[in-house]
Amino acid sequence: MKGKVVFVSGAGSGIGKSTALKLGQLGATLILTDINDDNGSKVTQEIIDNGGAAHYYHLDVSNREAVQSLFNIISKEHKELDMAVNNAGIGGVLAPIHEVDIKDWNQMMDINLSGVFHCLQAEIQLMLANQTPGAIVNVASLAGVNGMPAGSPYSAAKHAVIGLTKSVAREYAKVGIRVNSVCPGFTETAILNGIPERFLDVNLKYYVPMNRLGKPEEIADAIAWLLSDQSSFVTGHSLYLDGGLMA
Ligand SMILES: NC(=O)c1ccc[n+]([C@@H]2O[C@H](COP(=O)([O-])OP(=O)(O)OC[C@H]3O[C@@H](n4cnc5c(N)ncnc54)[C@H](O)[C@@H]3O)[C@@H](O)[C@H]2O)c1
């Protein structure tokens, strides 16, 4: 990763934070973004304090104009983009579909789906303009391959992220841009705060053979592998990181 310029969205917390720290250790030059500037700046400072290279920018991925202006800045200040991790996301409101409010549905689609689309499009445009081979990882979810009772908007958005990943992987394989997604199971981050403990306990006890939550560092290791040349023949893939649940 030495000298590679890598964009990460939602880098202030959880999986995005662990990914940023891991890529920082591997020598990447990081462009870190989040809507939570306190958290984003702290992660950036931690990487710099450990001898890494990182720059922080405020970015709401659901704001298309903001994404486009940031990528204009990246193109001017960093010249090229080698890799990207489209990670920012929300858990949303849990409710069965007959109770889902249209505002909650729209917010879920704006952040968890259009947010990935806006960033993915800008990343590919920059990679094509600079003729740099690239690698992109979208953070999907097991809810992107399974149904999620009381989480249909989240599940629908994540299924769509996997569809985007596969299609875009096929579109750009010939020019050397690889696009993959990761599908974490329940992972120890702030996003789980909205999920009832009883539901999580039953899941871990009966459905996850390892009987535990994933750690954000474990997801970060897989993302780093998918970005690196060690996965050079892998594209369009959705990698389960789930303690054996899908088995
Ligand atoms: N933790 C899990 O169990 C789990 C499982 C599967 C998938 N995921 C996915 O992992 C990704 C990261 O989530 P996490 O678990 O680390 O949760 P998290 O809440 O710790 O991190 C999410 C980050 O995204 C940022 N964010 C939220 N809305 C944003 C927006 N509009 N623009 C930019 N940044 C925004 C938050 O400020 C936060 O820093 C999400 O896409 C989530 O759906 C998480």
C-alpha cells in the first residue's frame, strides 16, 4: 500500500475507523471522510501520530454535489486515486414494512445506496481520467444476501449495493479496476446500538457457529486484502465475514 492514495467514507467510527488505521499502518496515503468531524479528525490525527499520511474532509455521502466537489479537490491535490472503501452507512429505524415511514425509507436509500453510487461513480471517473488501475471495496452486509425482518429498507439497500458491485466489476475489469464488496455479520460497532440485545443474543447463540460478534479489525483485514494485489484475480465478489453464519 506504500504511497497508494486511498479514499474511505465513514472513517470516523467502527469498520471505517479500523480500516483507516490498518491502511495507515500499511503505508497508504489516506483521504478520510465522515459527517462526524470530531471522530474523523481524531482518527486522522492518530494515523499521523503513528507516522502515517492522512487527510480529513467533511463529507455527507448522500449529498451528490458535496461528493463531486470533494473529488475535484482530490483530483487537484492528490492527482490520482488508487483505491477506495465505500463504507459510510446507517442502521436506520427498525420496523415491519407496514409501519415504515417514507422519510426513513428515503434516508436509508440516500445514504446506504445513493451514497455508494455517488462515491463509486466519482472514484471510477477519476481512475479512468488518470488511467490508474484501481481497487474498490463497498461495505455491504449479510442483510444484502438475506432478508432482515424489521430491516427491509436496510436489506433492500444492501442487496442493491451488491448488484452495483457486480455490475461495475464487469464494466471495468478490462481496464484493471477491481470492485468487490464485503458482507459482515453482526460486528461490534456503534451501529448495533439500535438493535435489541435479546435479538442479538438469539442470533449469536443459534445462528453464528462461532457464537460471537465480529470485530471491526477483522472486517478491516479483509478489506485491506481485497484492495491489495494479493487479491488480483478477485472482482465482483461479495465476501462473507460472518463467523460461519452463511454455512
Ligand atoms: N456493525 C455491523 O454489524 C455491520 C454489519 C454489516 C454491515 N455493516 C456496514 O458497515 C458500515 C460501517 O458501519 P459500522 O458498523 O462501522 O457503524 P458505525 O456507526 O460505527 O460507523 C458508520 C460511520 O458512517 C458515518 N456516516 C453515517 N452517515 C453518513 C453520511 N451520510 N455520510 C458520511 N458518513 C456517514 C458515521 O458518522 C460513522 O462514522 C455500514 O455501511 C454498515 O451498514 C455493519
